[in-house]
Amino acid sequence: MSETRSPRETFHALLDGITAGRFAELAVLYAEDAVVETVFEPGGPGRYEGRKVLAERFAQLGEALPLELSPRNVLVRGTDDPEVIVAEWDYQVRHRATGRTRSAANIMVLRVRDGLVVHSRDFHDHLGLAVLTGGLPELVAALEAK
């Protein structure tokens, strides 16, 4: 019988998978009915429901991401609810094609039950990443279209 991952262990498995670029493996860390909210996503908050939808999103990100991500300053805090943690960290980001780098701040509030993420509120520096990847004009156009 295997032990169930703690919320902290689940977060670290997620962070390790993202850092290693193993996006195809990330969806297994989420419950079938998981909800992920990307609060500062360009164009308005994103909401992704279900492991299948998340698997599709991770596949898209993995194919399109021209960045190397190295986590720094990782801090995971427990809360008075044993299922909920708050993780803060910075990515040192390097664009593979241009070599440009920058730091990008991140916060995730995760609810983990039975070793799987059931709910996540993600706060990432999307603007900083858009600047690094040259996607700022597309970001501005998408925002103006709303």
C-alpha cells in the first residue's frame, strides 16, 4: 500500500514537473473534477475544470513554451485547514531562442485531498512572461478586444 502525498509533496511534484518540462505528466496530480483558476491570466481570469481539460491545457503549454524555468525562493506555508497550502516562489526564466532572462513571481493556493489537487488559485506574472517572449503586442490586442 502506497502512502498518499501530502499537500506540500503534491505541490513539489507539480513544481518539479513544470521545471523539467514534463507537462504531459502534470494532469495526474489533479483530481478528476479539479478546478484551477488563473486569477491574473491575460484577458481575464481563466477557469479550467476537470483533469481532461487540464491535460489539454498542459499539452498546449508544453508545446508552446519557449522558456526554461528554474524555481527560486520556494516557500510553502500551511494553513489552519490541513488540505490547504500557500506556495510562493520565483522563477528565473530564460528564453531558449533569445537567451533573455528575467525573474517572475508566483503564488498558488492549493487544496489537496488524497494526494490530488482539487482546487487551485494561481497568481503568476503573465505580463512579465509576455514581455520576455515578445508576446506583449498580442496580449495588448487581446485585452483591447475584451
